[in-house]
Amino acid sequence: MTFSRDDSAGYLANHLARLFARELQARIKPLGLSIGTFPALLVLWEGDGLTQRELIAALDIEQPTMANTLARMERDGLIQRRRDPHDGRAQRIWLTETARALEGPATAAATAVNARALAGLSATERATFVALMRKVVAGLQPDDGAV
Amino acid sequence: MTFSRDDSAGYLANHLARLFARELQARIKPLGLSIGTFPALLVLWEGDGLTQRELIAALDIEQPTMANTLARMERDGLIQRRRDPHDGRAQRIWLTETARALEGPATAAATAVNARALAGLSATERATFVALMRKVVAGLQPDDGAV
DNA sequence: TAGCATTGCATTCCAAGCTATACAAGTGCT
DNA sequence: AGCACTTGTATAGCTTGGAATGCAATGCTA
């Protein structure tokens, strides 16, 4: 009775994420983007001027990871950081024109990746798949040591 | 019509994998293991004496990643590498007693993580979830530029 | 059998994620 | 005002993942 990788949700989730990452990277590299910045951009395209803390809350990323990602984004001309006038600790994050211009092509690339990934599933299966992932994420999210 | 993270299979897969990784790491760190070695160990527990190339094929990991992982495993006393007598390029990978002894506790930890992750799903949902992940992985796997 | 292509692995360099830690700016209390 | 506490970021150091490249051993073929 060995532990079977292909029956393990965790193993499959890891494999799945790597495959998605490979696909997405291939498609957005030509745009000058890398996958780590993508989640942050998705949030900022909806509205920028957020603090690092707000981004973290939206994305469930650890703070040092986000700090690091933002540093790369600033280096690569995707964002600017300006101190919050009311709170000297915080910085508000603003997209550059470059980053704004990438919203269309970048989300199109992500949509294409999702489409390719789910190509083998029926419409019902796709909906089920996404719903189940959402459910598992939600259940795993907090320190749900609930009774 | 913005791109919605929580409707995106790719975003969810990434989030899911991070949550699984956090959980598993917490549980196997006390054993002296880290998550990157886990897939390799699962294969080797089924039978060692494999080459790096064979491990890579089993796990769909890039070669430099595996080389790196194996180097850490050797450093940490989990494996030994011995040259293949018939092929001077290849090395065969053998588990140490330490690594062998960890099979029980480590797979128990992974099983516990899976159980916790899927706790909110019915038995049917669990089966569906795993089956769908497998299907998407399979579809994404090759360079399926099929006509 | 000499030359070339292939194979197996290592190395370098980078991104992206994490933990642990540090530190400065704000807040609250006295 | 002074102090402790909290909050927002940054830094150091590690793991895990990949691309690009190098190199030695092997295999193939003319």
C-alpha cells in the first residue's frame, strides 16, 4: 500500500501549478513580464494606489515575498512607489504607463492559458473544477483548526 | 469585464499549490525533510537505484532542478550516488537508511495534509477533484500542439 | 577508426516563495 | 512628554523552480 502520487491532491496541485506557470511564462515573457508579478498586476489594474499591506491581503502572499516582487517590478519600470502623505511608514503603489498598457495583452495571454488547460473538459467540468479548487483553497486558507 | 482571479484556473492552481506546500512543509520539517525532496523520495521509496534521468521522467521536473534537489538530498544524508558500472556518464541513486526510515512518517504527513485539504468535500467531490486535476495535468503535459 | 551527434549530468544565474529578523513610523496610555 | 505596543517595509538567507550553457562519456556512421 504505497502512497500514490497520482491519487494525491497535493502532488497534483503542485504539478498543475508548475504546468500553468510554464505555459504562462512562455506567453508573457515576450511582453516583458514574469509570472510572479502577474497577481500583483491583476490587483493593481483594478485600481492602483494601494499599499503593500493591501496587496498582501488581496493575494495571500507573505510580506517579504511581496516586498521582493515589488522591488523587481519597480526595477523593471512597472510601478512607482510614493510615500503615503498621511502615514510615513506606508508607500502607495502606482502603475506606470508601461504597466497599464500591458493589461490587454497580458490578460489575453492568461485567458489563453486557461483555455488551453481546460480544453479537454466539458463546460460543466470546467465549472466544477474551478468551483472545487475555490472550495479547497477556502478550506485550507485560514488556520482552520476549527473544532 | 476585468479578468477575475477567482475564476481563473491558473491563479487558483497557483494558490492551491502554495497552500498545500505551506501545510506539508509545516508537517515534515520536524522530520528533517523539505517539500522539494518529497516527490523524489516518493519515487525512490518505490525502488531506488534509478538514474537522475529516470527520476526526471517520472516527475516532470527540469534536469537542473533535479540535479540541485539531489545535491541537497545528498548533503542532507538522504541519498548516495554511485556511478553506473555500464555507463560512465550516469549515476544511480540509492536511499540511505535514514531516508528509508522516513517513508512511514513522511507519507503519513502527506496523507494528513490531503485529508485536511479535502475535509470540506464529500467523497464524490474528492474523487471528482482529483480526477479533474489529473485530466488537466494530462492535457497540459505534452507540447500538445496537436491539430 | 576518426569525427560528429547524442546523452547524462553539473554549473551559473535568475525568479519566486518562505522564515526570521530588524527597524522606523504611528498609536495609546499614563 | 515618555514608554510600550503595533504596524508597514526591508533585508538576509534559504529552498524550489527554470533557462542557458558546458562538458565528458557514449553511440553512430562514413
